[in-house]
Amino acid sequence: MILSLACIISLLTALIPATHGGKVLVFPHDGSHWVNMKVLVEELHSRGHTVTVIRAADSWYISETSPYYNSVTVDIAGGGNEDFYRLFVSEVIKIKRSEGSVWARFALDMELKDKFSELHKKVCELVVHMLENKELMRAFQDAKYEVVLTDPANGGGVMLAHYLGLPLVFNARWTVHGEAHFAIAPSPLSYVPLPPSELTDQMTFFERVKNIIFYTVRMHLYKQVAGPHYSALTNRYIGPDTDYFSLFQAADLWLMRVDFVFEFPRPTMPNVIYMGGFQCKPAKPLPQHLEEFVQSSGEHGVIIMSLGTLIGELPHDLANEIAAAFAKLPQKVIWRHKGDRPATLGNNTLLVDWMPQNDLLGHPKIKLFISHGGTNGIYEAIYHGIPIVGIPIVFDQADNLSRLRAKGVAKVMDISVLDGKTFQTAIQEVLNEPTHTTSMQRLSRLHRDQPMKPLDRALFWIEFVMRHKGAAHLRTESYKLPWYSYHSLDVILFLLTIALFLLFCFVGLVWSCFRLCLKRKMKSD
């Protein structure tokens, strides 16, 4: 009996993998970026890891208390201001729809640039506040964290990881210098479009000109916005000879929120791990009132519409145009809407303050998703195979939707010309043209056909970095090269110099021979 029990215990020990309960320090980016970081945090917790999340006192998404993590609240403002961004989006809609002057849009863009600069300044102030708190730093060091997980859309986690000497893992799509691939991977501008240019990987000559100009201007703008703040922080705490962006490029691992069913093919690097769609999951049953509404749609099915959290309230006339277009459709509509009830709302439309978006997209009755083009919603639509009518407004939304349009799974509307007629036409075009649905279902099959789930892949590599104290063997050192060495311009110049020297010697030799022959001929004459 004792022997049998020992055998059973041994067998269970062999079959059940050992759980390594490590310690992870998380420095997130607030706002919608926290939505996907939270997925990683919860999964880390479920695998037995202890997670500590750093948050600012004015955080607008990150809760101070959670069953999944411990929080360190830094008693300083971190630059999060949901009201500003909602007001900004409203102003963008107003300017686009009123055909506002180029100057008005430029002034608004400059205001956004200043706001991003202020955000990075606040992040740096928060980091200084932490680094100057010797008791807090000692607590971090005594805790013996094994890795820092951060979103490089701000540089706080980067600075903290280097100061503490910890391995660094990114949950990335963007850095402080724009799209993350451009920070570490070869990015030939002849076929790699810079977001948010809305270009594809098949560019004409003039589109390539546009891409290069766009790249040059954007990189200069990013450095203007982020450079002064992080340079000062790096000089003070890391070293005066260190370029702040090289600290980003030295990250051990880049968990990229990208899948190539969405992204155009491009060069990449060994320490880039793709986890696009990692937040997607099979649909759960709907609440009873939603299930009854969805089932009442019959054979026509249901359309859902959500323009994200930053769209506070649509202009009344636009909301009425959209509601009127919905009322003419045979489908039922679930619309995440804030503000007054549109006067033209039809009986087929249900207004909600919040919707279980993933669960709705996974319901067999859903026929179409009307979206602003946010990354999370796009991947949920791809995962469930639902075509999109896109209404981009700000940030990377237009570029995201342009990629789906290029793949034949989305119809994109410009809000400046959006009215009831054009909106209804776009909806009917996607619903009645089966190629949109079949193409999206094909993307869904490609996205799902992987040897392991994106979330499992992300967690494996985080734990890999924890087990091996980093992943330096996967990281290129090319970022340490000066730009002329990176592009081998010094080698090309060296080889050209040798070639010109040899050519000069050859020409000199031929000329000398010619003159010698000429002298002999003159003597013989």
C-alpha cells in the first residue's frame, strides 16, 4: 500500500509541471493600454507569480486594489487625463465635419503634441519621485524581482529596469518613438510603411517618397516630444554618455501585439515574440436580456457598434443620422452610445452604456461590427471572423483600418462625409458582398491556426527571461553602432576610395606607358 502510494505520488510529480512562482514588477501605460496589460497580469497571477503594479495617484484605469496584483501607488500625478482626450476627440470630430481650416487642425495637432510632451514629463517626474525615495528603492531591491514588464509607450519602466539592473520585457506596439519594429528591426522604407501613413507594402514611386518624408518628419517629431524629458532623466540616473533610446533598444524581449494576418510582412528579430490577439478568447454566454434581443433578429442577424471609450458623445445631428440609417435596416442593432437618445432611433436598435464586445462578436447571430479601429476590437473581430465598417477618428485608427481594407475585410468611412445615406450604403455593401465575410473568416482561420495560443506564447517567454536572467543571446547589438556604421556607409566609402585609388593608379600607368611610347616614336622619327 505504501509502495503504491509512493508510486502514485511519483507519477503525479512527473505529470504535473513544477510551478516557478517568480516576482514580476509591472510599470504599465495608463488608458486603453492597461486593458491588454491587465490580461498578462492576470495570467501571470494564475500561474503562481507575484505581480506588483506601479500606478500614479491619478490613474484613470488601474485600480489600487486587485486580487491579481499588489499595487505601489506613487503619490504624484502621472499625466493621465481622460477628460482631455475625450475633449480632444470631440474637437477632432467637430473640425472634420465642419471642414475646418488646415490651420485649425494643425493647431489641434500641436495641442496634442504638447499634451504628449506633458505626459512624458509627468512620467519622468514620477520616476524621479520613486528613485529619490531610498526606502522604496530598497524595498524593490529586497523584493528580488526577476523581471520588469512594461509598455514602452512611456519610458518609466525602461528607466526603472536599468536603474535596478533587472531584465526588461516589453508589451509593445508603440514606443515613445512610434511603431515598435522601427526601434529594433531592419525597416526598408521601400516596402515597410510607417504607421500611421495609411500606406501598404506595395507602394508606387510617389508613395515611397511620401513614406520617406513621413518617416523623417515623424521621427523628428517623436524626438522633440520625448527626447528632452528622458535625456535629462538618463543623464541624471543612468549616465551622461548614454542615449536614452538605446535603453529601449536594449530590452531583452519584445512581446509584440501584432499578428501577420493584420500586419504587412516585414523583417523582424529573434527577440520579437508575436502575440497579436492574445486578449481574444471564446465567447461566453450573453446576459439574458441581450441574448433575447439577439435571438429576436431572426435570419437577418445583428449589427453591433462601438466607437471606444474616448468617444464621449457624438454630435446630435450625427447621432440622428446614424440612428436613422439603422432604423432602415432589417437587422437588429446593439449600439454602445452615450448622450441623449437620438430622435430618429428605430425599434430595431438597442442603446447600451457598455457591451460584452468579445462575447457579442463570438455570437453566431452577429453579422457586422462598426468600429473606430482600436487595436483590441480589431483583433477580436479577426478572431471571431466578423467584417468591419470602420469610422476612424484619431491616433492610429485610420492606419489600422486601412490595413484591414487592403485585405478586403473592411469598409472605411470618413467622418467628414458621414451621413445617413453613405452610412447605410457602406453597411449594406459589407453585408451584401460576401467577399468581406469570407475574407475575414479566412483571416480568422489563419490567426487561430497556431501551434500554441498567443497568450501562452507570451507567458512562456516572460518566464524564459525570468529563468535565464534575461535573453541577451537573442538581442542584437546593432543599436550601439553609429548610423553610418549600421548602414555600412563607412565600408562603402572605404571600398570606393580603394577602387578610385586603383583606378587612378591604372590610369596613371596607362598614361605613363602612352607617354613612353610617344617619346620612343618621336625619337625614331
